[in-house]
Amino acid sequence: MNDINEMTALLERQRAYFATGVTLNVKFRIAALKRLKSAILAHESSINAALKADLGKGGFESYMCETGMTLSEISYVIKHVARWSRDSRVPTPMAQYAAKSYVKKSPYGCVLVMSPWNYPFMLTMEPLVDAIAAGNTVIVKPSAYSPETGKAIAELIAEVFPPEYVTTVLGGRAENSALLDMPFDKIFFTGSTAVGKEVMRRAAERLIPVTLELGGKSPCIVDKTADIPLAARRIVFGKYLNCGQTCVAPDHIFVHSSVKDRFIAEVKKQIALQFGEYPLENADYGKIISRKHYDRICGLIDEAKVVYGGGRDEDALRIEPTVMDGVTRADAVMGEEIFGPIMPVLTFDDAEKLIADINSQPHPLALYVFSSDKKFINRLLARCAFGGGCVNDTIIHLATPRMGFGGVGASGMGSYHGKDGFDCFTHKKSIVDKSTLFDLPVRYQKYTKSKEKMLRLVMK
């Protein structure tokens, strides 16, 4: 679909469908989510095939990081959405006696979900699930860089939903631009900071609220008190998952100078254990999404600083898990989000200088710290600005519907998953329901000393 008139007509159909009020019924929403869950289970093999074609992901990783996480989100939302949707009573101030006060949860209306290519199924379906749970109609726009997964998503959605409720628009920049010119009630975007700025600029022209899930250079700190073998194992997992094409991957590692050599030795061991002696021959080790991104990542590798890996298969767009030592802020690899299988290792000795260095950069989406020193951990978590993170692990903080996931500053605004996802697509109306049995005259003119005395008694 690339005709602006056709897309505009589609949004108008969704607006008319929303106006009927059918999506306000919580049972209707739950039934829709159950149908979606059943369809995902029925089409898991075709979803896996699409992910394999786009990113080289094996079935285990596809379930762990894409379909499994989506199914968990659906199950959690189905269980709780009825409670989340209820009106919430709040106390009424004495000055408004007699009345009852409550918050009514209402969907925004017609929303746009724009998703990226790195986890193309999960990062499309999870915000879709939350938007449906909140009672919205949805137009989904997957990334053009993951075309096979985009097609699989479009076929899945067409099977489960009528287009006036939920539908998919495929295409590239022209379709993205056209959609951003349309009067949606909410836009949810996951992608790069640069494109996020454009989405926000275009949305601002129509005063459309946005949630932006972006990225950044997420630091990982390894203190001298850390369990070095375990830290290496978990960092290697998080860094090279999906070939490093993960928004919350540990972008670079700050290691205390006293344990740096030991840490690198353990990282080398773990790469061999997890990916084999020849990772490029590992069928479960994926590939870079496109030639453009492959060339960009290769340009960040300084051969003089490579201490492990660095091998490439240009035809297959595959790059070995690579480790670079002796890296500084001046290196090219530190000038942008890597989004690839390169691990730059930097050192630190002074915690205050480390914190100052981290805070001198744009706020990252994640921060990870490996340490057994509680004071050091709390110092970092309290004083560094970042979206979310882990202590003595990586990645897993986003894999729960019980906590919101989102960035801060340059790494995004707003959060989702579980209740936070429902709230993300919900407008909360504050309502005061005033009694008609009597009407206190204090607020009405003419104002008198006795009225003022009574006013000051109840408002202080």
C-alpha cells in the first residue's frame, strides 16, 4: 500500500469503527487478544522462517526473544486488563463536598505503531497488544529492512482482525512519511534517535502524543569485586545476541584496570563456548540486516585494537564476535551506537570520574553493572541517568511485563510492557461527580468575610 489516499481512507474507516464504541468493551478486547495469541501459535513456523530469512535467527532464539516474549505479554495482559480498565476512585477534597471523584480509563482512539527491524516481530506485536488492550484501533507499520517478517505480520493481522480495527501498512520511507502526515490520536515509534526526532517533529505539527523507544550507547561496568567468569558469560550473551543488533545490548565495557586482562581472557573463553571456535559456521549465529549496516559496522573495527574475532563473511553479511582492547572515547567505535557484534573494552580506576564520563554523554537506554560492592552499585544507579538496566546481568530487565520499559532523554520517552503498556495507550479522564441534593453557596459571588472564613477553613 503506497497510495496516500488509500491510507487516508483506511484511517477514516478505523475512526468510524472506533466511533461505534465496540472497542470500549473489555470482553471484546480480551477476545481479540485471545484470537491473536492462537494465530501466533498456529503460525509460529512461518514466523520463524521469516526471522531466519531477515536476520538469520534460529528457532530457539526466535522463540526466546520474539514469539515467546510476545505470548508472555499477551497472557499477562489478558489476565489483568479487566482490572486495569476499571474506574479508579480517589478521595474528594472537602472543598468539593458532596461529590465522588474517579479516574476513567479511555483509549486514545486511532493509533500508529511504527516498529524496527532488529526484533521485527516482538517489537511490532508487543505495542500492538498493549494498544488493543487499551481499546484502540491500530495501524501497524513494520520496517522495510525486515521484509519477510513484515509480510508474515501483515498476513497474521489480516487473518485475525478486520482492517477497520487493526491492519498493516507495508513499504518504506514514502509510506512512513505519508503516515506521519495523517491525524492519528497517538504514535508509538521504536527505532533510532535520528528518526525518532523526525517522528516527534512531525507529530508536534498536529499535537499528537508520542512514545519513543530509541537507543544509545549503553555502558556496562565491571568492578574489581565482580565475579569475572560469570560477568564475562552474561556480557557475551547480551552483547552478541542477535549479532549485537539489540537496542539494550551492552554497547561498550568499562572494566576496572586491575581485572581487565582477566576479564578479556574470560570473554574469549565464553565466545568460544557460546558460539564455537568458528562462529561464522554456527547456524544459530545470525547475520547483519543489510549491506549498508554491514559496511557501517566494519568501518568501526580498528584492526590494530582487535584482540579477538574480527573475521567476516561479506556474502552472508556475517561478522564474528569481536573484542577491541585499549579503546578510548576518541575511537570511531565510541562515536555512535554500535548495533553490531563489536565489544570495545575501556578501563577505569576512579568511580567519580567514571560517573562523570557516563553522564557527559547522551542518556543511554540501559546501564549494566557487575559488582559485589553494594555502595558502588547504588552510587551508579542513583547518579547515572539511563532508561533501565541490570545488576550482575544484561538484557533481561525488558523481559518482564511487570515493569515498564523505556528510555530517558536521547534514548526515548514513555514506557510500555504490561500495565505501563496499557497506560501508554490510555487517556485518564479525571471526573468529579457532584451531588445535586444541595449546593453550597461559598464559591458564588457576592464574596463576604464569612464565606472567606469558611473557604480558608477547608482550603489550607
